[in-house]
Amino acid sequence: MPVLKSPPSLQRSCLDVVCRLPQEEWDRPHIAVWLPKITNRTNQPHNLSANLYQALLDHLIQTEQLQSWHLDYVAHESLKWIRFQKCLKILDNESALLLSSRCPNLQDVFINSCTHLPLLGVNCLVCNFSNLRVLDITNTKADDDTMAMLADRCPELQKLDMTGTNVTDIGLFELCGLRESGKGCKKINRIMIYGIQVTLFGLSYMIKALKQLKQLGTEHNTGLVLYGIYHDFLLYNLPLTPLKLDYVSFSSRCLNDSLPVPASYIQALKLCPNVTGVVLRSAMLANVDEEILQSLSLLDTLEVEEDEYRQLTFQREVVPFLSRVGAKMQSVTFTGFSDVDMLAVSVHCPKVQELSLEYVHGIAEHPTQQVKDCTFHDLTSLSVEIYDEVSQEALQYQLERVLKTAPNLTMLHLWGVDCFTDDFMVDVMQYNKFEFLWSLRLIECHGVSRKTIEALMDTASNFSRVIVETCEKLKKSDLEDLKDLAASKNLSFNVMQGWGRPSETNNEEGQWAAM
């Protein structure tokens, strides 16, 4: 029988007792009398009277005991939030109307992925709370009418996630108050709108209307939108009005605006003095002037994509750029380069914690930095994805020096790295025991065998996940042996052989030990 590190609190135990009572017991008045008077181990009164209904509702949801009839008892004006991470099936028009009428003081509503709830129910749950500040309606039936109702009734809204809804440009205009009444949710500082039918035109109006907007999540090219705004300031000879956006992408996942924007469009960053993360094309780096550098003073997350028609620009353009902005960098991603130099990253980005190399076409044969100059002491995540035939010798030279100097690595993901062999890791592990490693992902790494994975399992105390795909030396029998080894070590261990076909070993005692 596994031993919990600490027993459930008295408060939680009493809540659980109440939540398990049949409906007829909830009709008695005694619950609201004795539950607030329970005491904890310090013998001090534990006053639940102020949040009794909130505590009961949260516990019912988290333990997946919530039924529709419970809402008749816990739907109360004292509730501040309803977060249906679980028990979504109990929501319908009737229950939504009940919550809407009885809980006027809600500030946080979460109905993410409640796909079955009709539009009427969605609108009831989100549009009748004047104090609403946080709303997540991802993958619901919310539409432009929902946005109009939010604009009318929820002026305090600050954070909105409406990814995967039916909202269009018209809904954005409604939300931002771009209509005759002027009513809107103008205090929004964070909005997620992935996968909805909006255009660059609609995004532009939204960015200009929401003066407090800091976080904008979209698959569109926000850099292109910002340049349009920047151009208008220049065209009409107006003083630049800074925006509060903290993330700007000059890349796009949308086919209709996927063409690369001109390198000069990087000038749009002058509108964003608070930016902490950017996605740039390599051709833009040469256009960074001192004024743009001032806007990048807070930058800690950088992604740079190589253009298809350009080659060998990492050493020539990326490295000099890192020397100017890399001091505070914590996360860097480079995509599509043919002369990647990981060792240069360590020198110019001494605080980097996450390093990702995607669609690598080549590795620098002669790194600009010497071994003694390189250290990745703060690195926690390393991902290397080899796309073409590259020099495994050059890759091994750099990867070896990275792994030997990254003692705090927790995630190691490699794709097409044939130099990741048993002999390679025997040498590396003389310098780095990978004590904190918990996730290892190996795809088409044909040189690795179970020996290396077993060695990592022996040294990494939190090791819990291995994903392998098309690694020739890892046979089915090896995977079975690894799962048995995981069980013997009381570990929660996950192995995948082939996409979407997980084979899990979850040793119960190991899971309790990890909690």
C-alpha cells in the first residue's frame, strides 16, 4: 500500500464527506452549521463560512462527483469563480441559466472545450457578470453575438481565451467597442484567438483599440499588422504611440499571409518597447538599428527562421545579433539553418535555459568558439531536429560539448542524431550524470541502444518519460525490458513506439513516491 507524503487536510476530508452524501441529506440544514466550525491540527477555528459554497463546488468538480442537482445547493452569490476543467457534461441550458441567475459576482469562468453546450447556454454563462475578469470559452459555440453581449455587460474583462470559436472580425469590433455606443471590453490585457475566422484587418483594429493589450495569441503574422500601424503614424506624421504588446511574430501559420514580409518591416518593433519575445526572419537581423535595440532591451525569448533562398547566415548574421541582444536570453529557437553553431549560443546567451534547433540543414564545421569558452550551466531543455544529411562528426563535436556542460538538463529531444551512440554517452556521462533529466525523446536516432537509456534511468532521479520512434537498435524486446526495469525502480515510465501508440508502465508505488 503506497504511503502518502502527507495526509489529506481535515478541511478536505470534511468536504469529501459532505460531497459524498446523497441528495436527501443536502436538504437538511446541519451541513452549513457544522462544516464551518471544523478545526485543523493547530486547534484554531477553520472558518469556511465565507467560502463554503466555493469550496464545495471546487471539490465536487475536482473529484468528478458533481451532478446537476448539486448546483441547486452550491450555486450561491458568494461564488467568485466556476472552473469546469471536469464534469463538463452536466452543463446544459438549464444549469447555465441557474448559475447565471444565482451567481452575479463571478469573476472567473472556465468552460474550455464545452462543445456540447448550446449557444444560449454559453451566453448565459459568460455574459451576465458585470465583475467578470477572466474568461475561457475555448472550443465552444461562442460567436459574434457573444462578443457583443460581453461588450455590453462585462466592462471589467481582462483575460479572454476564445480559441476555436465562431468569432469573426465583426465580433472583434464588437468586443473592442468599435461601434456607435462605444461600449466594449477595453481593459483586456490578454487575448487568445487561435483558429478563429479573423483577418489581418480585424487584428489591426483590435490592437489599436485595446490600449492595455499585452499578450496576443494568434497564428497570424502580427509583425505585418504592426508595420501597417507603424506606417500610418509615418504617413500622417504622427508621434509614435507605444503599444504594450510583449510578443511579436513576423511569421505565420496561415496560408493566406504566409509569404515573407520585407526585412525593413522590423521597424515596427519601435512601437513595442515592452516586447519580451519575437519571431524574426534571418534577413531582418541586418536591419536592426540602435532604436530597435532599445525596444529589445527586455527580450528573453527569440525565434529566428532562415529563408529558403538563403544559406550560411547563422555565423554571418545570427551570431552578431546574439552578441547584441543575448545577455538576458532564456529561450532561443533557430529554424532551417545550414551552419548552426550551438557553442556560439552559450557565449552570447549565458543565461539560456531552452535551446531548440529545428529543421537543421547543416552544422558549422568550425565553431567560432573554443571549448573552454562554452558552458550551458542554466540549460534545462535541448531539442535538435536534423532535417537533411549533415556532418555527424561536426554535430557530435558540438553536441558533446553542450551535454558535458549542461548539468541541469531536464528535457533532451533528438531527431535524426545518429552520433547519439552508447560510446558517445559513456564519454559524456563521465562529466554529466543527468541527475535532473525527466524526458528523453529519440526519433530516428539509429546509434542508441537500451544501454544508454538504462544508464540514464540509473542516474536521473526524476526520469519518467521516454519516446522512441524508428530507432533501429531499440527492438520490441528492449522496450519490454525497459518497462520491466521501470517497474522494478518504482518509476512512472512512458514509452511510445510509433506516433499515437503509447505503451505505458505506471507503477502505482512509483507514482506515489513521485508525488
